[in-house]
Amino acid sequence: MSIDFASRMKHIKPFQVMALLAQAKALEAQGRDVIHMEVGEPDFTSPQAVVDAGIAALRQGKTHYTSALGLPELRQTIADYYDKHFAQKVDAETIVITPGASGGLQLLMASLLNPGDKVLLTDPGYPANRNFVHLYSAEPVSVAVDASNNFFPSLEQLEQTWDERCKLLIIASPANPTGTVLSSQQLQQYIHFIENKQGYLLVDEIYQGLEYDQASETAVKRSDRVFVINSFSKYFGMTGWRIGWMVAPSEWIEGLDRLAQNIYLATSTPAQYAALAAFAPEVLQELNTRRDELKKRRDFLLQALPQLGFELGYKPTGAFYIYADCRAITTDSFQFAQRLLIEQAVAVTPGVDFGNYQANTHVRFAYTTKIERLQQALERLQAIV
Ligand SMILES: Cc1ncc(COP(=O)(O)O)c(C=O)c1O
């Protein structure tokens, strides 16, 4: 019997990387030593103080719902963080705690998009966004980006693509899969563009804190047409806790609250208490030490990958990804990733996971494993290229 899925389900694509991960796990079960460069999360576990705070919250009976918008003290702590680290005054009332950036992205799109609205997304870009757009019966529109513009859309491209059905532009900085960071001038240009068009800009700052050459800016409070999504997953090393946040224009908060109450009721309470501990100065110091380690890994790969025939053509300055042009080695990156996994037990993500544009000639390397392992991975890559 065929399953009676809603028609939108035909648009929902699985992450290729998950299939690859399953294959890698199967090889590991056979005793193969797989080097993971496909995983989009740091190898570090959550800082001990964060874990302790989560456990303490559970022991103290903090196991009930919080309000849908989140713990007031966590919202205030995040507001203080913007003030201290970005010199940006933010009213804690405009911060919404969400179940990961994923929860924030869905909450925002559900409250913003009407059926038939168009949403501009970069290709390559974070694959789930296009699926979320389909969930709300809106239409994703790809804007092809490449190394020549640091993988961000040019104003000309936006002008050419935007029409009266467009409502939202989504930009991530630092970006996945490229690790590029928006310049302050580009950010300002996007804000002007959106204000002129009377549309909305969603800036996904989930990799904020992971910048290696210059600190990134925040788009928070730059316009009442800008929403910012962030998360405890990446810089804070808390992927499995499922907690993030959104900063929204104040007039949207009542509606977001109403919707959050219905969709997920509240974000995990122990995760919220754990996240509170993440802003202690000694924890932030620990996180910055981790960032320094990630920078070393990036520098190591930046120097080594071109010697193997991978072309970069840009400098990834954030997140923990390098999006490498592999056309000198293969024009079928998916098949290349499969072969690399099966023959050499190195897992990387093929470009097809992030869109269509030049996808067959790109692979994403995640430097979410130790330098010694990266070194081994390069030796194995050498054997195959
Ligand atoms: C650009 C981007 N946005 C959002 C997410 C979702 O992250 P989470 O729900 O763990 O906060 C990810 C995860 O990899 C991502 O890369």
C-alpha cells in the first residue's frame, strides 16, 4: 500500500551526508578506522561547567515547562552578551529561546510565509532551509554564488531575482558549507536592499564566535526588517541539547510567542539552565581556546589541500568548513565521496548536499577532528587523487 503523504513531502529531501554517515558507521562496525570530515559539529563535548549546570538543574527539580519564549534570566544573559561583545543594546524581551536554530528557522518561516511567497536562498547553502520553505507551501528561489563573491549574492543578482512575490532573503554568516563571513559593507547593503523592497532579511549567525581572521558583526537590531537566528550548537558545543535563540523586531514577539506555545510549548528546561552557564567568563575562555584549535586545523588544511589538487579560490574565515573545488580530480563529487569512503575510509560531504550550482565539482571538508587525524586523512586522500 502506498503511503498517503501530503504532497509537500515530495519536496523534502534527506541530507546526503546522513546516508554517508550511516555508511561510515557500517564500515566502522566492520572494524574500519573511518576519519570523519563530514560531520557538522565540533568533536569537543560541551564544556564541563555547562554539563554540571544541566545536571544540577535536573537534581533541583527544574524539570517543568518554562514560558514559550524561554527563561527570563537566559534571555537577559543573551542580551548582556550582545552588549558586552558586540556593543549592541538588545531588549531581552525581543529574544526568543528556541529548540536549536532549527526550531527558530521553522518558527520564523511559519509566522512569516504565506503559500506562494518566494524565499531567496544561496546555492550552495544550508540544505534544510529549502525544505522548511516547502513546509509552509512557499517557494525557494536559489541564487547561485561562488568564490568570486565569497559565496554571497551580489546586489545585482538580488535585483535581478527579486520580484513582487519575494518576501524573505536568508543569509548565513559565517556560512555553511563555505565558512565565509559577511563584510560589514555587504551586510549593510543587504539591509538597504531589503528595506527598499519592503521584504525581510534572516541572518543565520549560528557559527558566530567561530571566526579566525576577524570577529564577525551581528545583524541584531540593525533594522525592523531583520531577524537573527543563533544557537548554542556550534561555538558553544551543545548540539545535542537542542537549544538556540532568535532576536526579532519587538512587534513580532507576541505572534512568535503564540506560535511557539502551540508548536513546541517551550525549549528543554535543563538545556536552558545549562546554556546559562555557557556565558561564564571562564567558559567563554575555554570556548575561545577551542576556536584557536579550530583555526590551527583550518590553517593546516588551507596549506595542504591545494597540494592535493583541491582548489579554493577564496579564504574560509569562519565556521569549520572548507568548500573545495575538486574539478582537477573529479567532476562527480558524489561518486568521489563514495569512493573515498569505501576505499580510504575518509568521509567528506559532496556538494550535492548544498544545492545544484557547481555541486558536482565541490566537496565540503569539516575540520571537526584532531590535526593528527586530518594528517592521516590527507595521506589517504593522496592515495586516491
Ligand atoms: C547554517 C545552519 N543553520 C542552522 C543549523 C541548525 O542547527 P541547530 O538546530 O543545531 O542549532 C545548522 C546545522 O548544521 C547550520 O549549519
